[in-house]
Amino acid sequence: MTAPVRTRTSSELIQAEEPVLAHNYHPLPVVVARAEGVWVEDVEGRRYLDMLAGYSALNFGHRHPALIDAAHRQLDRLTLTSRAFHNDRLAEFAERLAELTGQDMVLPMNTGAEAVESGIKVARKWAYEVKGVPADRATIVVAADNFHGRTTTIVGFSTDETARSGFGPFTPGFRIVPYNDLAALQAAVDETTAAVLIEPIQGEAGVVVPDDGYLTGVRDLTRRADCLFVADEIQSGLGRTGRTLAVEHEGVVPDVLLLGKALGGGIVPVSAVVGRREVLGVLRPGEHGSTFGGNPLAAAIGTAVVELLETGEFQRRAAESGAVLREGLGELVGKGVVGFRARGLWAGVDVDPAIGTGREISERLMREGVLVKDTHGSTIRLAPPLTITEDELRCALRSLEKVLAA
């Protein structure tokens, strides 16, 4: 008789990771083995309400049936060709994504950081070929406290010393200004400016929502200065804020959109640069590429994601449940919460430092069966799947209230 396979415990698995995994993350001590919808289960069978949703990669919840079905059907047919050949799934994905976002062309990539890097290359190429900036003098204006990824180029214009320190020398050509400050942005833009690259809502900084009119001001300024408005919607886009895109809250249409995370449905990494034809049209064969970018499996899943968003259901759910989230957090202000910022189903919650750090609050919530993630200091982020019910959301808020009171 074959001996049964012994399943290691959470503690054993965490200890096994220590000597063999690079320490680039500091995860909470929970080992997830299964998931469905808004719930995850660890190897011992304990269930947790997922209030992070993979930093918005799981906007549609874990293992959404339509997305899993699309993946299964494509796995039985074709997974990869590279872009050396055409595949039968890419055209529909590109057409429908462009239509969903109101843009003309799509550059498919894999990860969010790849989309940002690609957007930077496109903006510089546009500056030289269309705007007429002298060779190698193009500049891009970015915001302080940004988070666009962790490649060497991107961390070079980060103001987070944890992400930046020890990784220089850095790529030149970036100017950093305060976020939500149009006067500072105006002062930084000149004839060499290729683009202004910002997050419509700063996620890693603690879900920082700019003042009304800021995004409109950025759009107006970039038009006057003949430079591109590049909006990083990798975390804020695809339903999270109650609209398909966060820029829609001000009726703004950027020149370039950077998308990722939820575009892969929590199944495979899928990202895209989406923009006007006169911008993305500057690329020619051989100037940029990706072996896996636009692969048929990714395109099939991405198309299924677009189909879900085309219904408007998830945007509506994020808006309606977001109202419940804001109401619940408002009731906790003065009871351990010192402030919060929220839009749709996305919130940054500032906890009284006397109660604990963001990490400590996250660990206490984990013990109550709720998974969240800290950002900086005593701030935690809430970003549940858009499929969460009001009862589940109120359950998470009650757990937060209990942890704060304890």
C-alpha cells in the first residue's frame, strides 16, 4: 500500500521558505491553499475573508467561473506562439480593450512594471519623432510618493527609500513633483517634457485621492505644453473605483493608459499600454517586444475580463459597496481610526499609532479571519474583490472594529 502523502503545516511551510526564497517580501504568516470568490482557506482549513484581492489583481474574486472557463477552453487549444506568429485570440482582445477604454491601439505586455517601462519608451519615442525634442533630452514628470513598480528605471524616480536605496545608478530624465499640486507640475514642464506620468489615485501611498479638478488640470496642462498624459491605472482601473477607469470620475481621457493586475483575472499576468494611434504608432518592428506579451492564453482571459466589464455590473457593485465601506469607516473615526480615504471599493485607513502599526493591525485582523495589507506607518489598505456582498463587507468592518477596540 502506498504511504499517504504528508501535508506540511503552515508553520512548517513558512519555515521551509526561509532558506530558499529571496526575502523580497514580508508576508503575513498565513499559507493559502484554496480559494473561491472572496474567501481563501489555509492548509489547516481555516477560512479568511480576502480584503486585499491581490492588490486589485483579483477584482472579480478568486476563480471567477467565466474566467476559469475561458482559461480551460484555451488551455485545450493553444497557450503560446510568441509574437513571431499571429494567434487567433489577440485581435479580439485588442479590439475590445481599445473600445472599452476609448482608445485606438493596444500594446500587450505581461506585468504592470512592464507596462510602465513600455509607456516610458513610447513617450520618449513620441517626444523625439512627433514633438521634436532633441535626441536624448526627453524628460518625464512624475509625482512624489508614486508606485509604478520596482524595476531599476522605475525605482530611480521613486521617493520610497526602501524601494530605491542600494539600486543605483539610476536612469536620468525624470522630474519629481508633489502629487496633487498643479502649480508644481506647471513649473516642472518645459519644451523637453515628453509626458506627465501619474497614478489617478496613489495606491501604495495609502489610497491617496487627489482634489477634485486635479486630473482635469493635468489634462489641460499637458495639452497646452504639447506633452502626453500617461495615467497608470494598473491598480485603480478596471472597476475598482466604481468606474471602468479612475480618470472617468473627472471625465478625463489621457493619451496613454497603463493597465494590468485585474486584466489577467487573477489567473495569469496580463498588462497593456493602451493609447492614441499617433502615440503608439511610433513603434516599429524590433523596437520593443515580449515573448509572452499577447500570448493566446492571456488574450483569451483578457477578453473574458473585458466581457465582464462591458456589462457594467462590477463598476456598479464597486460604487454601491463602496458607499457601505465609507459609511462603516466613518463610524470608526474616533474609535481607533484617525482618518481614511476611499473611492469605490478601495480605502486607505489610518489607525491611531497608539493602537499599533499597520503590520500589527494586519496580523490582528488575520487572527480574526480577515486578510488586509499595511502600507506605511499605521495605515492599512482595504481592496476586496468587487464580488463581495454587503454582509461580507460589514463582517470585515466589525472585525476591524473589534481589533481596534481590543
